[in-house]
Amino acid sequence: MALTQFALDSLDFDATVALATATAANVDILEIGTPCIKHNGIKLLETLRAKFPNNKILVDLKTADAGFYEAEPFFKAGADIVTVLGVSDIGTIKGVIDVANKYGKKAQVDLINVADKVAKTKEVAAAGAHIIGIHTGLDQQAAGQTPFADLAAIAALNLGVEISVAGGVKAATTAQVRDAGATIIVAGAAIYGAADPSAAAAEITKIAHA
């Protein structure tokens, strides 16, 4: 079984809230994507936290510096998970881990653009990272890349950390990602680009939870 996470990537505040409203009952985690949180700020987090108390909320800050300082306001405002870039200094990563622990929440290390993902995973797991994010970005997807090889390598380490997978996941590939060792499966366009986002979310979650 894996949890499902819906990446909310719109820049429009009201459209984001409406899309979350349509899908929240059918996903486990609502993700405020990086462009979305940069454009709308912490007010959007506060709004979603108030409206959806039963969902976990991930704020995809992709922190690159000042880890503790940058992440703390978002944990205070109700985030359950905040992300930090794996290419950041280990001190920055530890800062996000420390503040997550302070609030009883989780830090996710995003491996996007990390050259040696296995070595970085070992390093940040030893530092206390709660979730490893295997992330094939939009530009990488456009170039034909997928997250599957990286997932296999990270899952094989068996380090006891959660593994989140993002990058073009859809209903047809959800079971493959789940069975390959993902504990969190992230879908974005497969849900918000569907004719019926609620039904698309429900389908992916049914497979992920199986």
C-alpha cells in the first residue's frame, strides 16, 4: 500500500482551493506545489489547513538555504511535510529536519538534480530525513526521463525511510510505482488534467491503497 499525494500547481488561489475541494476526499496528501506556494504564500496553506483537516499537507518549498528559518513558519501554519533540496548544503537539510522534529512533522529531501542519488540518500537518511523524494521534474519529463530507475536504486537501499515518487505518474503506472517500493505516490497532471479530477484521484488512490 502507498499513500497518494495530489500536486496542486496552479498559480490561481481560488482555482487551487476549488480543485482541492473537488479531490481532497480522494487523496491522502494535498501538495502545494513550488510555483503555487511562491505565488500565493502562506495564506494558501492556512486556507487549505482550515478547510481540509483530514488531509496531510505538503508544502513544496524546495528550500536551498536557511533551512530551519525558512521552514518553521510553514510548520507553524499547519504543514505536515516541507521539502528541502538534496543539492543543498547538509547544514540546510539538517535545519529542515530539526524544525520538522520540533513540530512533530516530516522533512522531505528532494533528489531532483542530485548527481549521486544513492550516496545522497544514505547521507540524509543518516541525518534523520523522514522522506526521500524521487522527483523527475517537468523539464526532465519533457526530455523523456522517468523516475523508475531511481526508485529501484533507492528502494534497494532498504534504509527505513519513506519514499515519495513524482514525475508523470498516472493510473496506468501507479501499481508499478507502488510495487517498486514507493510509499507516497504523487500525481499532478493525471488528476488536474482529467475531465473529472475527483474520479481520476479516486482511481489512482484505489490502486495505490491496494
